[in-house]
Amino acid sequence: MPRTFSILLLLSFVWSSSGVKFTFTKQPSGSPRNAHSQLLASINVAGSASGANESRTEIGNINDIRYTTTVSVNGKLIPVALDTGSTDLWVMPPDGLGQFENTGIGLNLKYGDGSYGVQGTIGVAPFEFGNFTIERQAFLYVNKSTITGITDIGLHGLFGLGLDTRGASPIKTKIASIPGKDQSWGASVLENIFNQHPTQPNFIGFDLVRAQDMEGSKDGSFTIGEYDENYAAIEHVPKLPQFPLNSDRWTLLVDVISANGKSVPLSSSISKAPKNRAVALLDTGAPSTIFPVDVLDAIFSQFPSAVKFAQEGEEVAWIVPCNATAL
């Protein structure tokens, strides 16, 4: 039976002796360390003495569109998007990966509504992220992509942080379907990391931040193995159950949405969803909030001077004055 793990959005992760915290810190203007990144991250290994085991990497935010980091695959540093909406790792470095174990097993990974994705062959190579090392990590070595907002903004891959439930990882499913193959090497990065620490709790968390708005950006965090100190009390509060249970996504029920003190009517097309509730997907790969049009209208109609803009065949948009306020 696969091990399951949980997510704490706006919070963190835990492991006592091997936990890692990645802290988002706004980069001062005029000192661009990285052309793609407006936020820097410090990695601290829990239990390290005087920073003896500390290292640094970057956790970036590209125009509030993608949250990013850099991983090492086969010894090559590759900038990737962080994505809780999928499970697998794929890379498409423009200058290749050098010599590695390319199985030749073809696979397509689809995203969103299934109309876009990547295709390539499954490879195996050493993987490093912060202080985590995996000697044989399965990934998709991509030769064709129809995804926008990845390579066109300087990223060359995607780091899936999703569940390891049955069917959640197309790579693992593909390997399992091949008779006679050793299936243990098809695990996702997170599954491999958690399997290296079987006695430790296995959950992750994000405190997401904005980098491009005029109000500035507070520090945030991405943690593996420890709670963010700002949210340590979350350990003792009731956990929100996944819905639908055993889904291959980070999904849960939304009880209420309100604007200016007025509740927004909710409903869901998901089977067996309770009446007057909605099902939400927690997906860092698409940080923009997506609502049904009726919910969007109910929210933004509460903003004074807000104007709805829509043309036939195009997406609905609301134009909201910068000084507009609503609760």
C-alpha cells in the first residue's frame, strides 16, 4: 500500500532531524541575483549546529505566475516550477542532460483540461534538491511541450509535489504496466524523500507570497519536514479531510466564501459533494484563483466601482479600482 502524505497550504512540513525550511524573502530592487526570480530562499536543516549543515538555494516567484526553484538532475542544475497539482518530475534542459539512463519508455503527461502537456521518454538519474539526495530518480525527459508559462519564462521543467495515491503518478503507472519490470524505481520525488525517512511524519506546506503588487510582499516559506514557526500551532488543530477521499489531487471542501460580509452561494458538480459546498483544488502550479463565473460575479460585484468586462467567446474579467475595498 502506498504511503500517503498531506499538505498545509499557507503553512509548512515536518521531520525532527532532517526537516528543511525554504524561506521566501523579497529581493531588494536593483540587485537582481537571478533574471527569473524576485524572491530568494534560505534553506535551513533542522537540528544543524551553528549553520554547519546549512546550504542555500533559490525559491522564486515569477510575476506571481510561477513559484520556482532549482533542482539537480544528473549533475545539471535545472530551474523548475513547483506544482502541487501534479506528482511527477519532468525536465527539458535546452542543452541536454549528458549521459544518463534513458529507458526509451515513451509517455505523455497531460495537464489542466487535457488539451496541453509534455511528451518524452522516462529516464533515471541522480537527483538533488537542497539537502535531499536520491540516487535513482525517475523523471520524464521531455522532447515536446505544449505548455505555456514554462520554457517561455526561462524554466526547463516541473517539480510535481502531488499525492502518491494510485494513478496520481503517470510515470509510476506506466512502469507498473510493463511486465517483468522492477516497479520500485518509478516513485515520485516526494515519495522517495518520505521513504528515506519512514519513521517521520510526511507532510508539506507553503506560505505563499506575492512579489509584484504595489503593497509589497511579506516573507513566506516552503517547508519539508518542519512547521513554519509562524504557524507552529497548526500541529494541534483539526486537520481538513480530503474530498473526494482518495482523490489524486489536493482537494477539499469549501464551507463559505464571503465578500463585504455577504455569503456567496456555493455548489459543486463533483459527485456526492454536500449541498451548498464547493470543492477546491490547492494547486501551486496555477497560483491564479479560478472560480465559476457566478461565484466570480458574486465576489467582485461587492467592490465599489468594479466593472465586469466580457466579450463573446472570451473569458470574463472584472476591472477593479486599486483603491477599492471589500471584506
